[in-house]
Amino acid sequence: MIRRMRLSAWTASAFALVLMVVAGPALADRPGFASPSGNITCYLEDDWDRPLPPQERSFVCLVFEASWTPPNDYGDGDPTCDLDRTRIVILPPDGPATERWVCHGDVFWPIHGAIGYGSAWSVLGFDCQMAETGVTCQNARGNGFSVRRAARSLY
């Protein structure tokens, strides 16, 4: 039994290493975290085609299940989506947070470990707190948001 547990842990570690090698910088350059429930995933955004300088990156949180509905906007000028859609909150480094839907097919979101309730997380001027009532994040200018399954607040 102990041997299998060690083998499983080794297998999981090897899989994570292979994922990092195969995905390369695309995932490694996207620091972030997930809520303990896994319903909220947050990370430092980047442009897939052209990497952005760190000071130009926005911070985003995906909320997979929620009872609130953002405006019918997918960020591309087209109000329709015949694929999957997920709520997203975007916090730029120097402005207020916005919300929209992201329209997508099969996507592998950046994988991040969960941080516990009561934890704080910071990167490049973005500061976040994880609480049982949701995630609250703020940029260096004092703009931010709070999101949870039941509601959201943008400021």
C-alpha cells in the first residue's frame, strides 16, 4: 500500500513535470491560483501570440459556476456564442475591473494550485485575498473586484 502511494505521488509529479515541459512558458509565465472549491481560477493574463511585458498584463479570474450574469459581451463584438461560455473578470494594471463572458471550445485553462481560505496572494502590483466569501483582488491604483458564486462587485 505504501509503495502504491509513493508510486502515485511520483506519477503525479512526473505528469506535472511533463505538462510544464510540453506547455513550456505558456503556463509557467502565468502565475495564479485557484479557490479551494476549484470554482474560481485567477491568473496573470498574457497574449498567446505576442508575450506582453509584465507591466502591461491584466489579472483575470474565471468563475465557472455562478448565479450572476455579466453583460452579453464576449469581447469580440459578436453577441452570439454557440460554444461553451464562462464568466470572466478582468483587472488591468491601471484601471477599473470589467466583466464579460468568454466564448470558447475545448480549452485548457492555466493550472494553478488552490490557496486556502484566509490566504493572500500578490504579483506585479495585484493583491488578492481568498476568503470563504470569495476572492477579492486589487491593482496598485486601488481598482479591483470581489467575486463569488452568488455575486460580484467591481470597483
